[in-house]
Amino acid sequence: MTIATRKPVEERTDVVIRFADDSGTGMQVSGDQFASASALFGNDLSTLPDFPAEIRAPAGTLAGISSFQVRFSSEDIHTPGDDVDVLVAMNPAALKVSLPLVRANGIILVNTAGFSAKNLRLADYDTNPLDDSSLDRYQVFKVDLVELTKSALKEFTDLSAREAERAKNMFALGMVFWLFHRPLEHTIEWISAYFNRPGREKFIEPNIAALKSGYVYAEATELFATSYEVKPAPLRPGTYRNINGNSGLVMGLIAASKKSGLPLFFAGYPITPASQILHELSQYRHCRVRTVQCEDEIAAMGATIGAAYGGSLSVTASSGPGIALKQEALSLAISMELPLVVCNVQRGGPSTGLPTKTEQSDLFQAICGRHGESPLPVLATSRPGDCFDVAFMAARIAIKYMTPVIVLSDGYLGNGTEPWRIPEADELDAIPVKFHTEVEGFEAFRRDPETLARPWALPGTPGLEHRVGGLEKADGSGNVSYDPINHEVMTHHRADKVARVATEIPPTEVHGPDEGDVLILGWGGTYGSIRAAAERLSAAGHTVSRAHIRWLNPLPSDLEDILKRFKRVLLPELNLGQLSTFLRSRYLVDVQSLNKMQGKPFTSGEIEDAVRNLL
Amino acid sequence: MAIDAPPAAAEAAPPLTRADFESDQIVRWCPGCGDYAILAQMQRTLPEIGVAAHNVVFISGIGCSSRFPYYMDTYGIHSVHGRAPALATGLKASRPDLDVWVVTGDGDALSIGGNHLLHICRRNVDVNILLFNNQIYGLTKGQYSPTSPIGTKSYSTPTGSIDAPFNPLRIAIAANASFIARAIDRDLKHLSEMIKRAHAHRGTALLEIYQDCIVFNKGAFAPLSDKASKEDRVIYLHHGEPMIFGKTRDKGIRLDGLQPRVVSLTDGAYGTADLLVHDEDDEHGTLADIIASFQEREDFPRPLGVVRDVERVCYEDVLEQRVADAVEERGEPSLQELFETGDTWEVPEHPAS
């Protein structure tokens, strides 16, 4: 449905919208639908879902606000945006939490029905901000969304008042769709599919009606004088879909399964924000994906080892606390030298910490988190779409070097979406797999001279019966050995094998001059903020270089040289400086750390300010 | 995309013998340990069962018994303390073609690995679990275990342990294990029979094996194996037969309501027809629980044999079926088709700027 508008249309290159309400009211859905519609329209986009750990946090409270920020643009963008252009605030708490993000003269669409005395009190407002001068810096549009939604749905007599009111997120979404010229069809299809299950079908038509009514209301009323147009972005030609980081990992793992010819086995235990990986993989049974929801994180790691021993492409995923539980068994996987992939979608810690918020504080855990000398390759994803490439790469390295590999993602990448340029499946490299079958001269730990990988000899192969376990193994035969020199030799072999993975790492790309005053170095989910900051600084005439590394262990072999070519190196991390610590000790380079532990990604402004202080 | 192990040599191989299952590793248990007897019996029994060594995987945890896989010339994993059932679940769920055994002890299975034991039984993965119960921690040199009787004096309980022991059979019943049996390291013929029964069962088979730790808990099960006492202290379970025991088969067990009672078959009050008749096919585990409770009752004989053997669908069978059904119903998409699932859009070669 599109309605021709006669009101003035203003063109914008870049808009940030934030939808905010109590958790459990459908704000994530509204935001996600807006993002999908914008993606299909051809904008570049980036999203930031931000929600509390509780499923239905107390209504009206500051801690209970669930919000979804979406930035869409006619240009190539890298972050969900520092400043909000349009805030949809359904109650005082939603307004209070989000207001500091709204730029001056930004649009605030408020649901007046949410501004009851009780809700104002819960949000610690002494006076109603809609009635005083506190919002004078913004364009405020006051709408009673509850009354409008109820009246739009009055013909649906089988709905209770409460049920009708629940469609207000769709009414609000309809208004925002009009404001930015988004077509409704995609969301109508989504509503029809989503509620098409027993007992829920009666909500299909009311939700569609609420969406359309919101659109018509925005068009018909005098409320908005202007609407806005954001043209499609000149993305690289190709076929695109919207993807979040967790889905990116899933796609990468399935691609690795197909390209290696190994069936994909996944064992996991539910944990925020990694559960989506288990959920999605469970839907790919028709791709011969076997998933097991285990009794705990330890069992998931154990089952992953069992399947790796049997010859599957074996994977588990979790977040910080769950990874901690897996570490003992992960050491066994290192000792047994079996290929498997462990994904860590990092969140704020320690302990339960901030389960739904992002952080990069498991780098130490990934690299050093086990017992004994237990090195393994660690690589990090930098964008939702990059999760695909990293998962694929992790599987390839695991198989080639017969080693467990850790993939570090984070909550921001895991839940955040962006357009993903779909690769040509035929152009992805095959992942060679060689199961050992030659009985003559077989030794379970006789290594490939190039990679130091041991043979992968599957149970079921006649003549290769052998035992492996956590006890130290004799170099070559793999039989139990307590020989002192042998232990030292094997310790070196395990370390050298992981070090050789560095030969797989392409030269580090330095954007900007390859030597000079300031290098911004990043890893993981800080990619977008760093890139946006560096581009803004360059546009302002400053000379700044940036580099982003995917490999954390081993580090790229050219990294030391690059770091030493700059007078100053700034390393923004969502932790207390974990990679900085490694780099300082490893290379004796005075890396300056920029830290943030607020459960949120860096804004590009924060990085820009830090760089300006160095210039 | 199933994992196809390379084919075996085309010509028929000669039948295997005990020696074919002995690895070249020196067995390192204490001289006289009950583990030797169990190992030897397993090496003798597997050829009788007729399995191919290359299809067998023994997975153990940590503890004296968990060294077992090193001595079998099959595939094997000596894993992490308590986690063998988890590894076995992953292996069997991805490789249903393999013959998977778990070797564990009372500490490994019932303390650190208690959770995994419960869940493998619940799922009914087709794995045979040999639980060597010696009622003591041997490898860590003599602390009491979760099956040690109250009052056990050990290095960590110098004045006697104060926590009540687990009864492994009742744990298995509570977790709905579909096969539950008990054997003892001193009755090798019966042990061999129990190994065969466990193997023949489809689903999780828990075989508790009383095993003598001659260093830290010597003689714990002596009354159950000594000639002088064993016939009065043990009852061998036989499906469909009344529960009779005693040197002269002079005693029986009957049910008095829900309570089992030991009765005399010589004083004229009761005859064989009055006795409880064993039924392995005990869907709800009611009888199994009564039998398992004998060991907690004074003057009751210790049951050895198959306590329960019921049919339940195996986890990996359902998983395989689900995969096959999904492939059948939805077809196996190409990678490109998978990538392009859902909402996609095209960015043309020359976008309008």
C-alpha cells in the first residue's frame, strides 16, 4: 500500500530512529520491521537492539526499557549512529532513557497515553516533560496512541481492550513508515506469517489494520508538515539480505559444512546472547545439521569433542560464563588435537554481569583461559556480515591444523543487522579434508611436516584402532608418556602448530598512510565506530590511519612492524585494555588504550575525541 | 552427507579372539585389582559377541577404571572427569553406526559427572555404561566416594563419613534408564553374561559392577563373593522366575502391599507360588525400584542380574529420522539457495546516485 502524499518531501542522506517502550511490548519487532523495510528499499543500514535481561521487566521503569535503534542511509555506513533523529517514546521512562541520545531539533513522537501520573513517578519525573519547557529543543509530536489504536480496531469486536491496545506498536510503526516513505507490504506479509498459528490468527487483521491506520493517520492529520525521503545507497552491486551476526555465523558454518563435505554437528546450551545460533541451526535439519541441546555447557563441549572425534564438523557456541565452563574440556580438545569451533558471543561480565549487553572482555579468557600450556587459534568478527567469513575461516583452520578454534563475536554484532552481500557459493574455496586410512606406519600423533597437524583417523576405520586422551602422549605414537623431555617436545609442538596458522593471515590492511603520527588499531565489533571516526577525521583534514585485525592468536606477523611505524597507537576496546596488554608485552610498543565498559558500543564521536586528543 | 568409514578388507576376516582386543600398553592397575578381571572378561566377551574391533569405541572419564580404554585394542578416548557420557552422546548422535561404551567409576559417574549420567539415561542414547563401583576414590588415594556407606573412615573422613550414599540403580531408575543391571568382579561368568545383555539392549544400558579396590577398600564386597556367605547374601535375578535365594534355596521374597519381605520357604507358611516374580519388562520402574531398594533393607540379599530391560526409542534414531524426514520433505537446498532464503534484494550494476 502506498498513499500519494501532497505534503512537502525533504531529502535526507542519513536517519537514525530509535523505538523505545517497556520490554515485551513489541518495540524490537517495530524496529526490526523498519530495518527490514529499509533494507529491501535499498538503504544501507545498521541496527542496535538494546533490551533488558528480564523478559517482562517492570512496566514503566527506567530499567525495563527495551529499545531498537536503526540507522538507514543513502550512503555506505558503518555504525548504528551516535545521535538519534527520530525517537518514538511510548512512556516517560522510554523518553528519559533515550533523550540524551536525541540530537537538537530531532523529532520525538510520544504516546501521551503512556504519560500517566504513575508512569511519570516511575521514571522519576517531578513534572510532566510534555507540559514544561524541557523538550523545547526538539520537535515534539504528541499522540494518544492507545486511543487511536483502539478506535482504529473497534470493528474487531472479538478483541479485548487490552488486546487492541497491544497493537499500538504497529500503529506507531505505520506512522513512521509514512514519515519515511517506506512501503507496508513487507510488514503486512510478516504479520500474516507471524500470527499464523493456532489461537493467534485473530491478531493478523487487527495488526495490519493498526499499521495501515497509523500510516493513514500520519498522512491525513496536520501533525507532520513534512515527510522525508532517504534514497537507496550505492552499495556494491549484487544480491543482498539483511543479516545479524548470529545468523552470519550460522551461514558460515553451514557453508563450511557443505564445502568440506562434513556433516555439521552442534551441541549447545541456551545462553544470552548466543542462543540464536542453536535456534537457527536447529532449523537446518534438511541440510543434515544435527543439533543437541545439552544438559549444561560442559556437556555441550564434551558432545562437541565426541562428534569431532567421529568426523563431523563439530561446533558449540556460548557466551562468557558458558565458555568458562567449557574450558576444561576445551583443554582436552587441545590435547587430543581435534578440529572443532567454539563461538563466544561476548557479553558484559564478570559472572552474570550484563547478559543482554555487549563487551569485548573475553579476549584474555579466549587466549589464556585454560590450564597448562594450551594454545589455540582465536579470531574475531568485526561486522555482522563478517561473521560469515570468520566462521568459514575458523572451520577451515580447525580442520587443516587439527585444532579447536575460538571465534569471538559479541552481543552487538550478534543481534545487530546490516545488509549482507550474498556470496557466490561456487566461488567459496573448498575445504579439503583427509581422513587417514593407511594402516601401514600409522601413528596417531605423527605430524604433517608443514602444518604439524596430526592425522584424523576415524573410528570405524579398520586397522587404525588407537586411544587418545588427556594424558600426555608420546611424540609420534600417541601412547601415554610421562617422559620429561617428551612433554617439553609436545608442549612446543602444540604451540608451534598454532603459531604456524600465522602463515594463513593475509597482510594487515592499513587505511591511510602506512606510517605517521596516529594509528587507530581495532579488533572485533569496534570496526564500524573506528572506521566512521577515522573517515570523519580525514574529512576534517587530519591525517589518521587505521587497521583492524581479525586474528588475535596468532597475531599477524606484520603487526609489530606496522605498530612501530607510528608515533602513537590508539586501541579502543570494550574492556580494560586486554589486547593492549598483549601488544605491549609482546612488542614493547606503547599502545594507548581507550576503554569503555557500559554495555554499549563506542560511538564514533568517542573515538574521534580520543584521537583529537592525541593529534 | 553421512560419514562413511573406509570399507573393511573385502575378504572375510577370521573370527577375533581375546588377543585381538588386547592393546600393546602395559596395564597399570595395582596387582590384585578387580579391574583386571573386568578387563579380561571384556576382552573375552567381545569376540563372543562378534563385534569388529574397529567399530568399537570405549570412552572413559577420570579415575582408576577410566584407564580401561588404553588397554583395549579398539578405538578409545580417555576424557575429562565425569564427562564421558557427554562425549559418548556427541559421538553416538553423529555416528550411530559405532558401538559406543562408557567406562566410569562411582566418583566419576555419580559425583563430578552425576548430571551427565542422568541425562544420557533420560535421552536413551544407545551406549553401554560400565560403572565400576568400588565405593572409594582410588586414584586420588583413598577418599570416601558417593557410594561409600555412612561412617566410612577415609583420609578425608577420619572420624567417618556423614553423608548418605547413592544407590546407583535407583538413580538410573529415576532417570528412566531402559536397561539396568548389576554384576560383580568375582563372578566372571555372570559378568560376561551381563556384558552381553547390556550390549544386546538398544538404548542406554547401565551395568553397575562391584569391583574390589584392594588397596583402599579391600573386601568391601567380600560377603557377596565369599563362598561361605554369598548364597545367603546374593539373589540372582531371572526374568519370569520367583525370587528365591539361600544356600539351600530356602528363602524367598514376597510383596506385602508395596513392601518386600524376606520369607522362609521351609516353615510351611509360604511356598514358591507366594513369591514375587521378577519382571525385567517394567515400564514404569516400580518393581525395579523395589528390587534396587533391597540393599538398603536389613537382611535382604543383594540383587545381581538384570533389574530392568524395557524398550524405549533411542535418541540418535529419532535424530536420524528427523534429518531424513526434513531432507525428504524440504529437499536438500544448494548453498546458493540457502544463502538466498528469505527477503533478498538486488543492487543493480549502475545504481542511480
